[in-house]
Amino acid sequence: MTQHEEQAHERERPGPTLGGAADRLARSLPGYRVEILQGRLIATPWADGAHALALS
């Protein structure tokens, strides 16, 4: 493979994405809400029953 072919192959390979990281985190943290907010990856646990009752 020539250097030019290697460089073209490098560009075709997808790099890690924030969305991909969010998907992996959501699978590894069941019970957490995973969001991307203003370019940041946020994982927060779901509110418990007492919290939901206080809000309603």
C-alpha cells in the first residue's frame, strides 16, 4: 500500500463520536439518563419515588 493509499484509508475510518460514547455509556449504566447537553455528556440517575411525589 502506498503512502497516499494509507492516508486515504485513515480518512475513511470513522473516529469516536460523542453520540457513540453516549450510547456506550447508556448501555453500561442502566437506570441512568444519559444526555448530551451543550456538547457535554451527562449521566444522571433517575429520580426516586419520593422525589417524584414531592414534585407532584
